Amino acid sequence: MTDDFAIALLRDLFATALAAADPARLAPPALPERPAGVVTVLGAGKASAAMARAVEKAWGPPMRGLVIVPDGYGARCDHVEIVEAAHPVPDERGLTAARRILEMARALGGDDYLLAPISGGGSALMTLPADDISIADLRQLNRALLACGAAIDEINTVRKHVSAIKGGRLAEAAWPAPVLALLLSDVPGDDPAVIASGPTVADASTRAGALAVLRKYAITPPAAIARWLDDPRSETPKPGDLRLSKSEWRMTGTPARALRRAARAARAMGLHAIDLGDRVRGEAREAARRHALLARALAERDTGRPALILSGGETTVTVRGKGRGGRNSEYALALAIALQGLPGIWALAADTDGVDGMEDNAGAVIAPDTLRRARAAGLNPQAFLMNNGAYDFFARAGGLVVTGPTRTNVNDFRAILVR
């Protein structure tokens, strides 16, 4: 098996996983019978514009609304306004759009109907600070949370308690209108309260839990945020709250579904597919070391056919260096180092949204000669890893996976091919 063939196979499996997470296909089957009257569509996330477009086609007018997406993730809609904003660090565009969304929700009555297309990325996009918290305060907090190595549920616990719209507050504002959230999961376990910080879902987490996350990662928040979290008003609507009694959700797609589709395709090619599941968490480099051990063990066995190790979930990176690179690129670099050029092993690690961290790549691929090529170019792989510089490494050594906006998001996709 040549390097070109192996890498092409891995890219094809990644494309299969993306197709299984296509919101344009997934949203319509999740829709109930169209309610009478005007439907208001309010949402946010990387797949939310595509979902809004699918809803327009399925239900038709009368319809109105506003959906926030990252730059480049828009879709042409006839009745729903699409606003692009910064991600993962929020900006004024997201703030203005989120304020409009909340105002539109508050204007609804019992005879209205709110449909909320929600997907990963929505938490940073639908930014509306509570009380006297400024957008600058939120940016500072967001950067600290993204760099500290916290898990997404921990990050969103904090986000919900400093927001005027997350943690069920959007549905609270829309009361007594019925609310249906169409969710595309990008979180381990598919918890609807964690996806985009659950703007329409009752929140079981607490402000005490938010403070505990900040203490755990030694984050000192801006003064306005500290004051707000010390105020009982920062508590979010809880399960059983009457104002959320008309709010429901439907899951349109999940990371596990995308992995199953890729595994099925791999088996059809004659590969022995091993699905480690969609809940891989922890530091990216540690996950890579564990997966390298499994790949080595498979390489030492003569199974009679190539094997494929699939995994999803959301790893983290604790930023200690000054380099560039997201969690999937860091995973790929750490995997290459752990394998040390072992023949017959190739891998791809990429984020299904097309953006690894804050860079322009989805992730990276490695081959048995990745380290050899890098060292021939004068690069020290371990030094790049220690500096959190995986993007810089693959940009110079080759191996970046660049897809552009995929308009979906079901978290990480990792595949290791063992000949």
C-alpha cells in the first residue's frame, strides 16, 4: 500500500463521515407537522444556516428569523436572515445579532412558534453578556477557557452563567410560545444542555459549579464577571421551570452516527474497523500516545487484512507554548512522534467543522515518513509539540488537511490505518 493510496483512503473516510453529518439531509426528517401561522427561526452554530435553509424548503413561508454562523458558514435563505460573526472568540457582530435574537424571542406570544436550529459553535456566536459584563470581559474569559485545557462541558458551564441568552434563557424569553430546538451534536454524550450551551434547554449546572471550574484552572475572571457569578441572579433556569415547559428538542445528528457510517464504509472496503467511540477526551497528545500503542499492537499481529482505528470525541490542549495549532493537529504530531516512523501506519485527525482551533486547517495527516521528511528539512518534531506548534510543523513538513467551511460540526474525526 503506497502513501498516496493510504492517505486518499483516509480522506475518503473523512468525507464519508462529513456526508453522514450533512444538516441539509438530517434536519427535514426531524421536523414535526408544520404549525399554523408564522414560524420564527432563531439559532446559532456552524450547521445552523444549513439547517435553517432546509427548514425553509420543508415548511415554506410564512417564516422569519435570524441565525448566527461563523464567517464563511452562511447559506442562502429566503426568509431567515443569516449573520456571520467571529468564532471562537466573540465579536460585536455576534453581540448585536444575539441581542436581536433575544428581542425577537421576547416578542413572541402563545400563538407563535419558535424553531431553533442549534449546533456546535453556537455558544461563542450567540454572545450576550449578562448584567454589566462587557464584550471585552467575555473575550478575556473565553480566551482563558480555551487555553486552559478545560473540557467543553466545563467551558459551557461557565459560559451559561455569564450569559443573558444561554442555559435555557432563550426559551425562557420566548415563553409562552412553543419552542422546538433542532440539535446537531458536537459534544461527547450528546447532552442537549451542553450543545451550544443549551439556549433552549433547562440547565442542571450551577453558578457554584461555574466558580469551581474557574478555581480548578486558576482563572481569575474580570471583576464584572466575578461580581455577577457571586449574584444569585446569575443562576440559570432549572429542570421543572414552568417557563421551559413548552420547550422540546430533537437530535438530528451525532458524532457516533458519523463514525458508524465511516466504519461501515471501511468494512465494505475489506478493512477490519475498530470504533473506539465518540467520547475520547483528555489531552490530545495523551490520547495520541494511547492510540499509538494500539496501532503498534495491531501492526505486530498478522490479521490477514488492514485494520482501521476510528475515534471521535473532543480532546483538549493546555496551551503552554507560543506556537499555532489546534487539538487535531497536535494529536497528529504526537501520534507521529509516538510511532517513530513505524512502517505501514498512516493517520488522519481533523475537526468535522473544517477548523482546527483557530487556524485555517481542519487537521493533519501523517505517514511513516513524516518525521524523516521533517528532520531532513531541519525541523525538530518534539520542539514543535512542546511549543504547541503543530500547525507550524505540518505547514512546513507537509500534511495539513484543509477543507474550508464544511457547514456541519460533529466534533473530531480520527482514523489510523494499519496495514
